[in-house]
Amino acid sequence: MPGFHIENFGCRAARADGEAVGDRLRAAGHGVQQPDRADVVIVNTCSVTAEADREARAWIRRAHRLNPAAKIVVTGCYAQRAPEELADIEGVSAVVGNSHKALVPQIAAELFVDNANEVIVHASESGFVTGHDFSRAESHGLTTRALAPAAEFVTVRSLLSHHAARVPIFADDRFAHSFLEEAQVLPGEQTRPNLKIQEGCGNRCTFCVIPQTRGSSRSLPAESVLRQVNGFVAVGGKELVLSGINLGRWGRDLSSSPALSASALADAEKEGAPVSSRCKLAWLVRRVFEETDLPRLRLSSIEPMDWDDEMIALMAGYGGARLCRHAHLPLQSGSDAVLRRMHRRYRPWHYAQKVLELVRAAGPDLTLGADVMVGFPGETDREFEETMELVRTLPFGYLHIFPFSARPGTRAWTLHAESPVPAAVVQERLTALRSLATEKTRAHREPFVGRTMEAITLNTSPDLVARGRTRALTGNFLPVGIRGQIPANRLLRVRILGLRADATLEAAPQAIDRFAIDL
């Protein structure tokens, strides 16, 4: 059978999309190949920054040079935001925006068909193209943008061999085929796979293109989530990561949609849950703990205002047992004025209060992470120092730091034109903040030296295996290098021996799978 390669860029949710596409293609009998040998190469793009766009374009061009015969399908946020731009790159065979991402496996499978076989595409007078065989578009109500006048009937073969402007584009603003519910998640290439339970975002931060590239918030129903978790446990999965574009908003759309929420609300009625708690993330997480035997659940990024009393109570009740003591709260800036220009829905003191509540609930072992943006339009020296001071004050274990990048179509694009921060100033501030972040990371990890902690073993690179080491991750998100070779997906207790120069913890194993000592 023909083989495929998927290259993922961007966040956990985007990776979950890529994993789901791969699952579907493997289930159809297609094998995974390196990009230089694959018949179809799927590039799952990010578009959060200009640098993300540049990296995707460079990777596509490099893949085409290495493997000119491969059919390249570009999908993801960049494909939704600027599909024509990607269609113009040599070697691209189809562009599939997030609005039609659920159809990527089928579109990719069609491209495995030998070029000698004609696949008919009908071009309508309206300028839209509906496919007959190509991705069975008509049966899905699918429309694809035609970028150039076309004959009434053309073949996919001729589309793919003409100028990039004739490459088929599947993208619109309805997002009717956007939610790619995954095949059963398994502990495989990703020991700790992402289960994406929420898509899209209804926030309107001035710097962000996500509402344009992924649409409004949509949730995977609770029964589907529980079915996935139980299936993961049944095949021996130990840690599952719940992810989403705006994870804390899970369920809000279900509670207002009777067609989607009937079974979920019925279950809530049985439990006597108050109306305000039904179909909210805390309610779902509690059901996971009560109705499955999942050993360890991790939550990916959650906005500060979505850490409500119910979520914090879960951290107090389950943190350090089945719920990982790890919380990632996007910060972006520690300046009130900058947060207001960003249209963020919290102030610095709100953020600090949430952190204090989480630390009280989870204890000092909590690892706190955040995203911080540097150089937002108009950011003054004083405003940047306010960010530095807040970071100094709070117990961060790590930071994801990045420079502001103006995105076309956002309010911040105009703000940047009016009041840009000079590149040299941005670089100076990045250096200062990264230095502080390094200090915070080491200060957070040093107290764990000498302690015994629970960790999960990960897939380990051949070079580390050759050195007799195994990669692992503690429940509170600390990277560990274990002495000895242990298979992936084992829960074990480790003794922390020291802290390396790269801030990785050195450890020795004690007991595997919590109780069994089998070394």
C-alpha cells in the first residue's frame, strides 16, 4: 500500500489533529514513511506568528525538493488563513483549511490513486467546485474554492499538473467539516497522547487569528470523551492529555444545544448536578475520575478565568493522585495596560489570585507554566518591567516566551502599524525575560533533588538508549533522565539524584507501575 508522512506544526490541539489523520490512514492500510519516500505528504500548519508561516513554507519547499513525486496536502491554520498563498507553492497538490480538516484523510487517500485514473471535478458557474469522486465532496455538501476559471469538467490529474493557482482549495467560513474526532487514542508514538475535546475559540484577543482559522468553540460530547478514555485504559494507557484550542470552554456549546447535549444533561440530572455545573470542564473531569480507571490525567493550557472554583476543587481533591499537579495559564503580559490593549479578559491581580488559589489547592509541588508575549504594539519600558516583576513574584516552573507577530486581519495588525516596538528593543527584552525564566525553572526544580516522585517513561531516542538512559516525565511536568533502560508507558517511582546543566533531573528507578519492583 502507498505510504504517507504527516508533519505537524503548532500546538497540542494541532498535533492531535495530525495524529487523528494518521490513525485514519493507517486504519485504511497505508503505512508511515519518511517525507523523502512518502507518496502523500500532509503538512499540518500553524499560523500564530509570521515565523510559523515561514517555517511551514520552507518545510514544504524542502519536502518537494527531496521528493518531487509526492503529493503534498497542506492543512491547518495557515491553510485556512491564506490558502491561495500556499496553493502557489510548487509541489502542493491540495490545500485543506481547518473548515474541512475532517475530510483530510479522505482527500489524502484519493491522492494515492494513480494519476492515470481520472477523478472528475465539476466546476460550476459560481466559481465553486464540487467534487464527484475527489473526496466524495457532494455527499458531504462540500464546496471548494476555484482560484482560476476552469472548464466545465477537469480531472484531478490536470488540476495537479497545472499552475498552482489551479490547485483545489477546500476552505470556507462555515467550519462544517472542521471537528476531526479521533480514532481511538492509543499509547504509541506518543506515550501520552492528546485527546482533543474542544475546537475553536470565541475570544477576540486583538493579536490572535484563531477565531478566523478555527471558528467558534465546539465540544466533543461527554460520552465520546468517556468512550475514548475507557478505550485508552483498556489497551494499557497510563497518561492521557486533554487538549483543546480553548479547553476551559469545553461544554458551553453543548449546554445550549439540545441536539448535542441531551444524553450529557440526562447524566447530570441523575447525579443531581446543578444546572450551572452541567456540561462544564470540571464536571467532565470528575466523570472521568468516577467512571474510568485512567491512572493519570493531564490538562493542557486553560485560560486563567476558566480556573473556576469547581476546577480548583478538583486540583485539591485529585491533584498528585490521578490529576497531574501541573497548570498552564496563558499570561501574555503582566501589564494591565497591555492586557487591555490585547483585549484579554483578566487583569494582573486576577491572574495572581488564580495562581495563589491553585498553589493552595495543589501544594508547592504544582508546576506552573505560562505563555508570555514580548513587544506588543506600544509596549513601553515600564509596561515590560511590570511583566518582569509579575514573573519574579509568581512561582513559575517554566515560561513559553515569544515576540509579538502582527497577523493580517487582526486589530493588532493596525496597532502595530501605528506603534511598533523596535526589533532591537524586542530582542533585548526577550533576552532579559528568558534569563529570568531560566532562573525560575532552576529554582523550581532544585527542591525536588533527593525526593522520590512518580513518573511515566517516554519513547526514548536511540542516542539516549545507547547511553543507558530513559526519558520520563513526572506528574508535575518535570523532565527526568532515568539511569537504565525501561520500556515506554510505565508508571514508576524514581529517586531524584540531581539537576543537570540543562535543568533536566537525573533519577534512579525504584518501583515500576507503582507497586511492582521488577528491575
